[in-house]
Amino acid sequence: MAALRDPATVHAICEEYRAAATLDVAHDAADRDAGRRITCPTLVLWARGGGLDEWYADVGGPLGVWRDWATDVAGRAIDGGHFFPEQSAAETAAALRDFFSR
């Protein structure tokens, strides 16, 4: 909460969201058109019970989305809501530890 009291932090958060809807889309399209893919192992974690559980069901869920971009994808849903890394810190840490010990 303290960080959100800093106007510069709030501005940076807003800029990140703006980029995701504009500049990042253009960069993603250029990468896709060039046939570029992520080749390093990629871990995908998301909040169980959130929108991601259903929004991308037609493409295999969040893992399906990332498998379209990356060659080596692993991951799963974690309990805890939008801020699951804070709300389920032990489960998140275990997933990270498992991934990085592969």
C-alpha cells in the first residue's frame, strides 16, 4: 500500500497497462509475423478460480496460450486470487522451486 501512495509508482503501473494494450500488441504481432518464439523454459502461473480458468478454454487455457508462443511451457493454477503470490506464498514458492530445479 505504501508504494501506491507514490504518484510515480501509480504512473508506472498505468504506463505498463497502456503499453500492454498498444505498444506490446504491435511488438507481439511483429514477433509472430517473423516466426519468433520463446525458446527458454517458461513457467505460467495464474489464480485458480479467476477469469483465466475460463477465458481461454477454447485454446487449452493459459498453458495453451503460452504454448502458441513458447516451445517449453509448464505451469498451473494456484489458489489465492489476483495476488496469489502474496496470498499463497508457500505454494507459489514451491512452484518456482520445482520449475527452477528442472
